[in-house]
Amino acid sequence: MSVLVYIDTLSGSVSKAAMEAAYYGSKIGSTTVVTNGEISSAELEKLGNCGAEKVLVDRSITTNDAGQVSKLITTTAEKTGANTIVTPLDLTGRAVAPRVSAKLKAGLASGVTALPESDGKVKVNVFSGKAFGFVKFNTDKKVIALTPNSLQIEKTGNTAAVEEFSAGVGESTVKVKEVRKQEGDVLLPEAEIVVSAGRGLKGPENWGMVEELAKVLGAATACSRPVADIGWRPHHEHVGQTGLAIRPNLYIAAGISGAIQHLAGVNGSKVIVVINTDPEAPFFKAADYGVVGDAFEVLPKLKEEIEKFKAQN
Amino acid sequence: MKFLVCISKAPDTTTKIEFTDNNTKFKEAGVQYIVNPYDEWYALVRALELKESLGGSVTTITVGPAEDESIIRKALAIGADNAVRVNAEAKDAYFTAFQIAEYAKKGGFDVILTGKETINYNGSQVGGMIAELLDQPFVSLATKLEINGDTATVDSEITGGVEVLEVKTPFVLSAAKGMAEQRIPNMRGIMAARTKPLEIVEAAPCDDLVTFESYTLPEEKTECKYIDPENMAELVNLLHNEAKVI
Ligand SMILES: Cc1cc2nc3c(=O)[nH]c(=O)nc-3n(C[C@H](O)[C@H](O)[C@H](O)COP(=O)(O)OP(=O)(O)OC[C@H]3O[C@@H](n4cnc5c(N)ncnc54)[C@H](O)[C@@H]3O)c2cc1C
Ligand SMILES: Nc1ncnc2c1ncn2[C@@H]1O[C@H](COP(=O)(O)O)[C@@H](O)[C@H]1O
């Protein structure tokens, strides 16, 4: 079977979510990756390591406008004969996957968390991570939008052949006026470790200890909804049912009570550490490791121990 | 400016999720439904704000059975002018988008707004599909929307930042946090909602492209292991040797 994987590489590099999508594709068929923009061929060749055989890049398309990109995908799928299309459910994937689905009248499974079952059904996140559904496709053509951090990639050691081409998608109907990048930080949706804090931290001036712990762990920072609502932290850090749903390997939550809406966004995490002064805090029920204690003391101590550990390893 | 806002229902966020009929159906018994938060807080309120400053109208559309009328009335109470209900179970995202697109083709709407996602199926699918079916631009995950004449300026979330886009009407947009502040309906709004027009249209024939066959719940967590707050070395040790995450 021939699979086409679309990834957004406008940042100039291949994201972890993109590698996972390429790997997913390679597990179900022979995989071509299609992308656009100015990314170097050397960077794209590395997709071979995740199982992609070939990478097609259209350098004339310089934005991720869903209209243009969905045309790029459908023309390429026609060319390669792919009937399964995979894309990461990152921010571009969210916009592009449904357009491609509607264009091809191909069933879309969004929020996929595992490789297809033997009968072709796929497992997806539903109810904001509170449950999973099994989706059956009623169409021959399929679109799969993969939840980031759902799979462990096995490296192949191969390089992919990179080919430039032009899909001839025409002008974009959306004009990009400005791009504002969030500098430096580890991106929350992709982070393997996340340090998160809530109202228990009392005020924005106390986030230094959260950021410092995150820094020594190479982690991203996150927060509960009220903290973003009062403006202590930026909105893009808000995780939960009405914020970002994340599934890092390690989620450390300090001063967060663990309301059901918060848990919905984080219970896909592999390991959860909860730090809370209240032994009755509901979050402990969802935790793997619990520390009943004051975040103001525990966070700096934990940072110190991590530093010691890092120095030795 | 004519706005069409897609409103769906969602189980209240405190709902305990359970399934019946051999895990093939969501257990509806006792579930309280709300307007999907993204649709209500962001898409609807921003459309109302723009209508208030630019003039025009805000119509809501919902694909769903008669029971959905309570959430439709809530949207009217918040300030929408009129509502449409497509009388059919929203079988899948494509079916839903198809119905909305069919209605929109007749309406001459300048902007169609959806929420970022429904909190039950979380597909982020319907908006992009409507845009494709209408051959209109789609701006996903908008956190800010301004309109000047036939040109809209939109902030849209991208991986690791924000993009400021310019797009001409008509277009479709999905609304994320930041677009607007939640509005609580007042008594006058609630009274007025009772008599606002609610048009019911029958569904156009359309296949569903996918079927949810069954559901499962996440595995229960094992007991939480407690660590002495004075002994963070032990936590680091467990995270490294037992959990193997650092
Ligand atoms: C429709 C709806 C959607 C929602 N969506 C979300 C969502 O997406 N994400 C989300 O997070 N919330 C969401 N909420 C809000 C949610 O219900 C909770 O109110 C919120 O998660 C609580 O945030 P918190 O844990 O930071 O604050 P609190 O509940 O106030 O908890 C603070 C915690 O800090 C602890 N604490 C205090 N001092 C210390 C200290 N010194 N050291 C350690 N611990 C301390 C306290 O014991 C307490 O457990 C939503 C609510 C609704 C109604
Ligand atoms: N049954 C429905 N009726 C009207 N609008 C809907 C319906 N389902 C979803 N939508 C809209 O589409 C958005 C995205 O939904 P989803 O694709 O399910 O994540 C929602 O936020 C709503 O604005």
C-alpha cells in the first residue's frame, strides 16, 4: 500500500510530531512524505531514519495556508497513488486534514493514538482524553491525523531520497502579514517533560522556580486555566479540556488541584508527579508519584536534586 | 456583515464519561448538556461583538435532534438574532459539515465561525470541511479577529507562535481562546430568546465517511506512590530507575 504523509516544515526543521507521522506511515505502507517551503534537503533526508522512502518538497509554497496545502496533498496523492494520508495533528494538521478529507471524500480519523488494528479500525482520543473511540472507515481513501507523542519511533538508519517538484497549487487566498515566534522555549505540544503550576503558586512573580525546574529538565512549562485567565501566564500554556491536550512522558504539577477539566488535558501523560499541600487534592488519584508538601520548598529542592543527577549522568 | 456561527452541544465538562450497549454508545442518561465552550465563549461572542460594531446579523446553526433546542436557546439568549437547526443526528464530521455548507450556500454569509473543536469528539474537523465544501479560505485556531470592509485581519495560532493573516470575506474561521470574553445571558436575553426565530430544516442526503464503532476508557492509574517532601533525591531516583522518564 502507498501512503502519503504531509508535514509542516516551515520552521526549517522536522518536528518530532512530523517524524512520528512519517513513522506511522511506514508502519502501514510504503511512505512518501510531502512538504513545502524552504527547508534544506539535508534536513529532509533524515526522514528516512523514521521509515520514509521518499520526500517530495514544493519550495514554491511558502505558507501553510490550508487551501494551498490541501491542494498540494491531493495532487501529490494522485501522483503517488496513495490512498492513505497521514498528518500530525499539530496546528497545521488541524486545518489541513479536514480540507483534504472533504476534497477527496475520504474518511478522517482525527486524534489517532495508535497504529491501526488488524481490521483497519483506528483508536482516537474522544471526550478530551477522558476516553478512546474506535473509528471504522467507510471509504477506501483515508485520512489519519495523528496525536503527537503517541508512538515510539524505531530508527531505521536509512536516508530518504529528496525530490523537488511543483504541485502547481496556485495563489494563496490568505496573506501572511506577520509571524510572531515564541523564542527559545521548548514547545509545549511536543515536549517530553512538562512542568506545570496552578493557583497554588499564589502569583506570577513566583513562576521563577517553575521555569528553573523546567530549564534543568529541558521541559516546557504549562499552567491551569485560572492561571491563564487571570493573566499570570500566557494562554498558550493553558492545558486541559478547554486548553491544550498534551501527552508528555513526564508531567509535573505543582499547586494544581486536579479538577476533572484539568485532568482531561493531561491524563495521557505517561508519568504524573503531583506536588500539593493538601493530601486530599483530587490530583493525587491520577498521580503516579505524589509529594504532599509546599511547592515553594519542594520545587527548588527537586531542581537541586535534578541538577545533581544531571551532573552525574 | 452576515455571520453564521456553528453551535454544537457537548456534555458538561464535569460529566463522568461512561458507555453502554457493550461500549458502543455514550451513556446519555443523567448527562447535562452545555453549548460547546469554544462555540459559545469565543465564536459566538466575537460574532456578536463584530455585529454590534459593524451592523448585520448573527445566525446560529446546529445539526442535531429536537433535544438540542435548549442549547440553541442559550445561544439566542446570549444575543444571536436567529437560529437554524438541521433536523438530524450529527453522524460524523463530514455529514455535519455537509449540512452546514448546504445551508450556507443559500444564505450569503460573509463569515462562518466554528469553535476550535467539540469537547466530545475533539476532531477539529467541521470548520475545515465546510471551507472545502464551499471553496472558501479557512483560518484555523484564530485568537483575534478584526474586520474592515471586506478584509479581515486574524491572529492564528501556529506551532510555536502566532501568525497575523489577512483574508477577504467570505471565509470560514475556527475560534480559539483569546478571541473574546465569555458573556453570561441576562434575564432580558433569556426572555427574548423564547420568541426569536428558530428555523428547522431537513437534512440533505449525505453518506457518513467514518463510524465510531466502540469506545474504551483509559486504564486506571495504579496507586500513587508518596514521597517525603524532604527527600527529593528519592523522587529523582524513582523517575530515573523506575519510571525511566529522566
Ligand atoms: C467549562 C469549564 C472548562 C474548564 N477547563 C479547564 C481547563 O481546560 N484546564 C484547567 O486547568 N481548568 C479548567 N477548568 C477549571 C477547573 O474546573 C478548575 O477550576 C481549575 O483547574 C483549578 O485550577 P488550579 O488547580 O490551578 O486552582 P485551585 O483549584 O485553586 O487549586 C490550587 C491547588 O493548589 C494547592 N496549593 C495551595 N498552596 C500550595 C502550595 N504552597 N504548594 C502546593 N500546593 C498548593 C491547593 O491545595 C489546591 O489544590 C474548567 C472549568 C469549567 C467550568
Ligand atoms: N452538530 C453540530 N452542529 C453545528 N456545529 C457543529 C456541530 N458539530 C461541530 N460543530 C462545529 O464545528 C466545530 C468543530 O467541531 P469538531 O470538528 O467536532 O471538533 C465546533 O466547535 C462547532 O462550532
